[in-house]
Amino acid sequence: MPNNALQESLSKRFRRLLSGDPDGVPPWLDVIAAGDEPGLYLPTDAPWVVHADFGTLVGGIRALLMQALHPGSLTGVANHSRYEQDALGRLAGTIRWLTVTTFGSHTAVAGEAQRVNRMHKRVTGEYTTSTGEERPYKAADPDLLLWVHIAFMESFLRCHQMYAWREIPAGQAATGADNYIAQWAKSVIPLGLDTAPMNQQELNAAIEKFNSDGLLRADETTLNVVKFIKNPPLPAAAKLVYRLLFDAAVLSLPEEFRSMLGLKAKPRWLIQPTTRGVLRFIRLAIGPESPIEDGAIARLERIGILAQR
């Protein structure tokens, strides 16, 4: 009983940090559990497996670093985001989209896409390209949607491969990575992006095209955002673990991108096993239960998509 009580306390603190809810109950839990229809994914699908694992804790940090390389997405965050005043609030908003889209019903996914699309309509302005050209942008521009999607997708995939322990199901694809990329591409269609990469080769080519076209760069604003990502205003108890997760994210980046961001990787022999061990410990400490997954599975069982446990 003491262990259960301790797990419950740690679990509540962990989920309170990620969701922003004082009771540690994600406000979007009811959205995921509600409805009489399936969603985009089942527990056997690659996005469900990847996003349910704790490699996403590293992947989320890596995605922010990747996004900062594109001056359009960087300017959008700098000018239209409350990341400095409410970093955890912005994190909770991103987690909401990821979890609802992965685990929610079709109706929930559509509602979440509408919420994000409304936000995107307000994000407009100009950014300076690597050649000094002033270019207008909207968050809903296909090239920006593509880069943000790529940054998240490649980061979650790469960090799962490096730090998580569940095998990614390949399904009908050649590899688990190809399956994840193709299946997760469905998530951004409601946001207006229907040209996402569908396998690892296409993903690599898309990243290389952004880079070879000179669209990726780092300036003083980029480096200031990186400093903030490196040391966000977290509770003292979370800072030590976060620093390890940040180092793990840096290690997972390509060397060229690390150099652009002014970052240096610590030794792989130290960071990779330590991160894997810490993520396993967090899972053991808070217990195997996941309210989000449980709510999604209960919905799928209720409507007969999954057999009752």
C-alpha cells in the first residue's frame, strides 16, 4: 500500500507538470474518453506505440530545437507565443494536440484540429530569410506546416529509437519507422497538410531539401530561444531530470544542426544508457497506468472495437 500511495503521489506531480492541471488530471481526458467512434489509431498502430512511450519526453525537446532552425516557425513562436511567460502552458497545449490526435475519436480529432487552425489564423507576420529577404508568412502556410510536422515526427521517431524500449510495429510497411511516418501523416491532414512524407526515405529527403534550399539557419533570436529551451522555468525537482533529457535531445540531433544551434553533444556512451535508465525509472516510479490510454481503450472497448479486458 505505501508503494501504491507513493506511486500515486509521484504520478499526480508528473501529470500536473505536463498538463498544467492542479489535480494532475489532463483537461482533455474526457475528450479522449468520450464518443462512440474510433479514432485515427488503435493500440497496435505505430503512432499509438511511440506516443505512449516516454521517449516523447526527449522528442518534444528535440522538436523545439528543430523548429527553431526555420526562421518562419521561430518568428511565429517568438512573436505569437507565450513561451517565456507561460512555458508550461504552451507545453500543455502541444501535449493536448498530440494526445487527442493520437488517442481520441474522429470527432475529438476534428475538434482539436479546429482549435489549432483557429490559433494558426492569428499567427501571421514577416521573417527574414538566410539571404536577408523579408518574407511574409502564415502559420497555415504549407511549407511551415510541413517543417513543424517534420520536426515533431522525426524527433519522436528518432528519440523512440534511441531511448524507448517498445518495438515500433511495421504493419504492412518495410520497417516500423516507415509505418510510423506513413500513419502519423494522417494526423496533419485536418490541419491542411496533405503532402507529408510517407516513409523514411521521403522524410530524409524533405529535411535535406529544407537544408539545401538554405531555409534553415540560426541567428541571435534562434540562440536566445535555444537558451530558454535549455533552461526553462521548471520546478527545482524537475530541473535535474530535464537537463538530462535536454542532453539526450542534443545527442539525437544531426551534427550539422547541433553546430548551427551552438550545441555540443555529450558522450553517447554516457547519455544514451543513462537516459534509457531514467525513463524506465520514471515509468516504474509513477506506475504503469496511463489515464489517457485507459480512457481511449475504455472507449474502444465500449464501442466494440476492442475486446473487453
